[in-house]
Amino acid sequence: MRASLLQFGVNEGESVQSRRRRAAALVREQAGADLVVLPELWTTGAFAHEDFAREAEPLHGPTLEAMAAAARDAGVWLHAGSVPERAAGDFAGDDGPLYNTSLVLSPDGDLAAVYRKIHRFGFDRGEAVLMSAGDALVTVPLPHTTLGVATCYDLRFPELFRGLVDVGAETLVVPAGWPERRRAHWTLLARARAVENQAYVLACGTAGTHAGVPQAGHSIVVDPWGEVLAEAGPGEEVLTVDFDPAVVAKTREQFPALKDRVLGLDRPHR
């Protein structure tokens, strides 16, 4: 498989409409790839908290429309990163909750999966108080692998990834808006999630500065043994890598550590 991670730069002062046009153009340039990935909250910036509500859109909104057309034109599976989604309210005219929502599109432009971020970052501020939490694990079967979908801060919670593996994930895709000051954690955690789950990790970060917060960039692709197959620099970049999905099954057969699991398998608690 060939994957292209679009380490998109969220430029200060740029309109959401301009960002959509740039992202769609980048996706169309990846014709020939099997899978294309955009980062987290690239329409607003992951730390532009004041823009979340203002720029939120319904699930079937302009970003989905633009990305579906781009995926269809390029003939690629597209993980279109995430957007601030305004869900429908309980009553007509009411605003529903906000979610940090990832969209996965097929090469025909059809919406194949939706993932609402489970672990929200910020502790008692920012995303943690402005966004609602998702509650569902999401996998996406592709012709040669099954994707497990997570977002940014989720990377710190290994139980989510183990849950994805338990329902068939072989390639773990993590769009993010990870800050530069914690870049060492980004690389370490991506490799750890790959090793402990004997899976590929495709982690797509952003470039630039979001609301005054410098971004780490350094998108990374890690194989099931924890080896880094490719890593981007700090700036805007397209990171393209070829990988063999069959390595996941081979690794799990040659070194069957997952079969030796004891905890977390409905054991009694005393």
C-alpha cells in the first residue's frame, strides 16, 4: 500500500474556505496513493478554541462535500482529518453538542466512517470543556488492511488502541494537532502503540502555529516492530510511504505476544 500523510499548515489569518481549497488540491495531487490522511482540526487549528463554535458545521457540511469530491477525483481512500462538528439538537432550532469528528471517505467519495474523538484535551479548559466526547470505537475495512481510527490526545490511552485491535484493526491512523513542546512524546507514543499492538501506526501532524501554539509537525509512519519507516520535518510536507499490510499478520504469527494477554480479558476483580 502507499499512504500519503498531508502535514498541512494552518496559516494564521487564512479563511476556512481557503484551507478547504488548499486541502482539496493536495488530496487531488495524491492520485496513485491508496490512502491519504489529513491532520486534526485543520479547518480551524487544534488550539483555536474560540473558532470551534463559530466554524462548526454539520456532519454533511461543506468540508465533507469538498473532501468527498477530492477523494473521488483522486481515486483514494481519504481520512479527511477532523472538523468541529455541530450535531443536531434535541429540538428544532436548538444547537446540539460540538464534537471533534473525523471523516473517512472511500475512493467513490462515499462516507465510509465517522469517529468522534473520545479523549478530549485540555483538562478543565479548551477542547475538554467545549467539545463533547465520542463513545464508539471505529474501524474501517480497506481492500488490504483494516484501519483503526483515533485522534491526537487519544494516543496517550493505550486501552483505546488495544480495543481497536480486538475488533480487527491492523493499521492505526492518528491525525493530530500535537504541540512542538511535547514532540518527544509524540514520537515515543506512536512507536509504543505500534509495538504493543503489532500494528502499523500512521500519525499525521500539522505544521505552523495554531492560536500561538507552535505545532510539532513530524508526521510519522511506524511498522509493527516499532521501526520508523518515514518521518516528516517540522514544516508543511507530504510524507509518502509504501508499506506491506501483510507484515502485521506475519509479525503476530512470528512473535505472538497478543495471545499471551491476561489482564483486561473479563477477569474477576478482587
